[in-house]
Amino acid sequence: MPRKSLEGHPKKFVVQKYLLVLCITVILFGSGLLVGNGIATKKFNTLQNMGQDLRTDIFALELQQEVIKSEPCKESAVSPLSEQLYSLGTRLDFMESTLGTDNSDVVSLKEYYSLLEIRHWLYMKDMNVKCNRSNVLILYFYSNKNDCPQCEDQGFVLSYLHDKYPNVMIYSFDKNMQNVALTTLIKNYNVQQAPTIVIDNQVYPGFQGRSILEPIIEPNQTQATINNK
């Protein structure tokens, strides 16, 4: 009786082994795609919801400005309004960093938000005069076109000042945005570069550290304390 050849069995085992590895790889890869798509979808939905929330909050803030015009010197109404404006700006910055500076929703929201900022700035300027207030109103012009290496550092300095001094209000504008109101503001103050800061109609081009800005701001703190007594 001829002997059965055993040479085919190792080859068959190797083939089965490779097929098993291939199946496991396909399953893991497919699971990874499903999980990745699920995370991406969830992230996209979250950002969509944030965009809608921002639109709603911006509209609410605009209406709130109209409401408090009836009592412009009521500090209890103005302070929360300013904080809400600052909070909206922070959330909009997050959307911009996540979706990109050229995202159409981000650009649209930024343009509308910048108009709301200008409107609030004009209102606060008027309130400083009519209500004898000493709010420090800072216009900050930046660029996100990778041509302003110090803009991020300038933003940190201004955030520090806003947190430290309760009567400091920061209005941030992307100087590359195209709308008539912002363009007029840029021309009025002859903003040529980013960063540029404007305080009490005084223009400070280039990066401005705490050692420069705090001496400008601090005298207003004494006056604000006197006015609030």
C-alpha cells in the first residue's frame, strides 16, 4: 500500500492561518471604520448644534442690548451683557479652530458677531459719557492668515487683563474680514498691521505686553471705584 503524502497538510494549515489573520484584520478594520465614523458623526453633530446655539445666543444678545437701552446706566444689566458677549467670542474661537478659518458657517457667524461687537462698543462709549463710567474699551485687531506670529500671545495678555480688571472690555476683530462697518473702523484708526490695539482712540501697533497696557488701564480702576460708590 502506498504511503499517503504528508506534504500537503502543512501548506493547508498555513493557508488557513493566513485566511484567519485576514478575516481578523478585516473585522478590526471594519470596526475601526464604524467607530471612527461614529465619532466623526457625533463631533459633526455637536459642532452643528454649537453653531445653531451660537446663532440663537447672538440673536438673544442683540435683543438684550435693545432692552437695556431703556435704562442705559443700570450697571446690573450691562455687566452680564458684556460677559455674555465675551463668552460668545470664546465659543466662536473654538468653532473656528475646529472647523477652520474658511468654513462658511464660521465666516458668517464671525461677520455677524463683529457687527454685534461694534454695536456694543458704541453703546458702551456712549454709556461712559452719559453715565459717568470708566469702562476701558479695547479694540483688538488680529489676523489668522498665518501672518501674525504674536497674535496668540497678544490674545493671552488681553484675556489676562479682562479677567483681572472687571471694567475692561475686549472687542476682537479679524482685520481680514470684509464688511463695511469693520472696514470703516480699520480706516478710522489706520490699522496697518496685526496685532493692533486701540484704547481711548490711542492706537498701539504691534504686540503690547502687560507692562505697557496695565499702566494705561489701572488709573481707570480708581475712577471706576469712585463712580460706583
